[in-house]
Amino acid sequence: MQINIIDIGAVGGLDLPWKYHPDKVGRTLSFEPNELPILTGTRLRYDCAVWNFDGEANFYISGENGTGSSLLKQNFDWVRQNFEQIKNEGNIALNNTWFERSSSIRQFSCRVKKLDTILAELYQSLGHKVSFPFLKSDTQSGEAFVLDGAQKYLEEDCLALELELYRYPLYEGMILEDEVKASLQSKGFEEAGWTGYQNSFASQADYLFVRQLPRTPQEKIMIELIKSVYGPSGTQRIIKKPSTKDRIFSRMKTIVKQTMQKTSKP
């Protein structure tokens, strides 16, 4: 059995844990506003960003390689006012460079659409409906807005979600994790695992949610397959825990980067 995946905020293809389970991945649907759409084959791509309305919105580029980019602006006022209380949480090195890294490099207007709109257009283009039981969204602050524009999808097709949620408002106007969790619970989803808080100020975590009451035996099988891919472990049900190989590779990248920086200095 394979799982069709909607991947919002994809950078460089599927992330952990799916990249280690390619045999369990069916079709994928990703989004890139600045590239041509791909509406055939198994790796589908749509030429817009996903939000809670259809139209145009400003996209703000920030961070190394654009890693902090979002449709929302960074919340400098809140971080400045609360810095003393949160500066020792999480990765202190990232905390001390947050203001520098979060400065907007540039912004541009991009097309945005609701996920429900996108799926309706995709089905019309394909000539038939394709079910996507799994949604992964990592938009740097916009998960609540993505879900707001995906009401039909959540009701009809979605069996599980991976969402990056924040406990601190590092972006202006964002919806924090408790409100998103409550909304999903009201729609019949339960929390099945998380990564623990990480990154700047230990402000965010990736969560796995699954439909609490499968409606068919087939849905139950797919939900169990998704949970097996994420493998929640321990009393805290930790997911996406890096393997020893991942940690070694990450450390090697850091050493190489530091060496290059030293040798490039006059």
C-alpha cells in the first residue's frame, strides 16, 4: 500500500521520515509559485502558495537560503519585548542571531489559493479525483491559514497530518498551537506524536495528527501505515528522531562549513 501526500512548504523533496520510506509514497503534490506546474505523473506540482483565500499576497524572504520565509512578517516587536524571558530556551546560538537572520531580504507578490480550490482544479485537469490521505504543512507560521482553506479536504479525504506549530508568536498575526490543536480535535483528529520543541527559543514543534475514528477498514489500515512510518517512541511519543547516520552527516556538514569559513578569512 502507498500513501498519496500533499507536501506544503517542500524544500528539496520529501523530508524525514518519508524519504526513508519511498516504497510507501504514492503520488505527491507540492507547491512552487515561481515554477511551471506539473499536472501529470506521480510528482505533481502547483504554481501557487497555499493559504486561506484565492488571490494575491506578499511573500517575505528571510533567513539563510530563505529558510525563514513566510506569507507573514517576522514579529520583531514581540521577540524584542520577550527576549530576556526566552533567550535561554532552545538553541542559544540561533537565539542570539535571530534578529539578524529574520531580517527580510526581499518580498514579492505571489498567487495564493485555498487547498480546496487547488484540489478541485486538479481533479478537473486530471479528469478524475485523486485522494490524498496525508497532508504535510511546514509554511513557517501559516498552518492555521492552510487548514482554514482546506475544510472540504479535512472532512472528506484527510486521514493524517504533519504540521509545524508554534507556541510563541514569532510571526505577526499567526495562530498558535493550542488553537490549531483544538480546531483539529473538533474535526475528529487526535495528536499521535511530536518532535518536542526545537529551533530558535524552542518555539516550534512538528506534530503528527491522525483521524481518531476511521470510517472504513481501509482508512484504519492507512492510518496505521502512516503511524508506522513516523514510529512515535517513548512516553512522549517522539517522532522524526534523527538516526545515527543523520547525526553524523549533520555534524560533518557543520565541520566542513566551519572549515570553509576559517580558510576564507584573510
